[in-house]
Amino acid sequence: MRQPFAITIDGPAASGKTSTAFQVAEALGFHHVDSGALYRAATAAALRAQPGGGWDENAVLAAAEIVVMQARKASFTPLLGGKEAEDEIRGDTVTAQVSVVAKMPRVRDWVNAQVRSLADLHDVVVDGRDIGTIVLPNAGVKVFLLADGHERARRRLLQRLGRQGTTAEVEEEMGRLAKRDALDAVQTVPAPDATIMDTTDMSQAEQVRQIIDLARSAGAAS
Ligand code: DC
């Protein structure tokens, strides 16, 4: 049997990884796996079990037993207790706590094991921070997305508010992103063999096309 093909897309918050990864997966007939969604699902599960926070690794891992990945369209998405929980895992409460949970080594092992088991069976596009370095170091294509802080803040607000942010909103969002970058900096490192793509002046369609070209040149099917 042919070995499944893996594409990794890493980069900082709001660099466009998740939507780019989904579109690449759709175009190639692959499955998209958002590793950040697994950290978010573990955090949401811990919050359900103990809303006040203050969990240790054991508490997070015990709570995360209700998380199961389910194939849906071109993605694997986490279910919590058998139900979709997209709004919950993307909400402010989870966003405020997830960086702490993502620092826990055994939670990282848990996420990595889930991602690897999907990549063992399916052609995947996985987005995250350390996928090309730690999780799937033998991936066929590795990409690291960058964009300048102002552009990332602008995109994030457009996504969240459905309109362009005001100057003040963009500046506030840049501050939030800088804090997130600092919290996640340790694990957000490009693999030595990753293609670095600065998307500040690129459209989404262009990013997707370039990654598909890389994948085809590397022998990905479709
Ligand atoms: O990309 P995101 O905002 O959904 O990620 C949520 C959190 O998980 C964020 O704190 C970074 C962390 N994360 C990580 O440490 N490693 C990954 N591979 C993916 C996400």
C-alpha cells in the first residue's frame, strides 16, 4: 500500500494556516487536521470538568477523554462528548487558557499521538506550530507561514467582525497577537527544510496555489 502523504503548515497565530490548510486539503482530496483545535478541545474539556481552572496535566488528560476526532467534509474535527463544539473551542474563555494547556508535555504527547495516528492512515494537511519539526518530521511538504503583525491583526478582525477593523481595533489586536506570539514562541519554529512563505502581500488563493504546486512537485497524488 502507498504511504500516505503529509503536508505540514506551521506558523504563528493568525498567519492564515487553518483556512489555507483546509483549502489545500479540499483541492488535493486530503484530510485537514487542525492541531490547534485539539489543544483547544482539551482545554474546553478541562473547563467543563473544572470551570475554575487550575488543572494539572492529569486533570486535563482525564477530561480530554471525551475528545474524539471525527471526519467531516475535508477535515477531522474534534467532538466533545460526541457533539460538535466549534463555538466553544474558538470562544474567548478557551482562547485565554489554551496556551497554558499547550505547555503541558503530556498534553503535547496526547495531541501528537492523535495527529500521527491520522497521518498514518490518511493523506493529510496538518496545521499547527511544531508539526514539521516534532510531530511529522518526515512529511513530504513542509511550509511555514509568516505575515507581518499589522496584516495578521487586519485579517483576524475581518474574520471575527466580518468588516475591516478601525485603526484602534487593529492596534489592540496587534497587542493581543504579540502576547500570544510570546506565549507560543518556544514551539513555533520552522523546520530547517520548510519552505518559508511570507504571505503579507499574498492572497489566500495564491498561498493555496503555491502549496499545491509544492505538493505536486513532491509527488502528492491528485
Ligand atoms: O492555532 P490556534 O490558535 O488554534 O492554537 C491554539 C493553541 O495551541 C495556541 O496556544 C498554540 C497551541 N498550539 C501548539 O502549541 N502547537 C500546535 N501544533 C498547535 C497549537
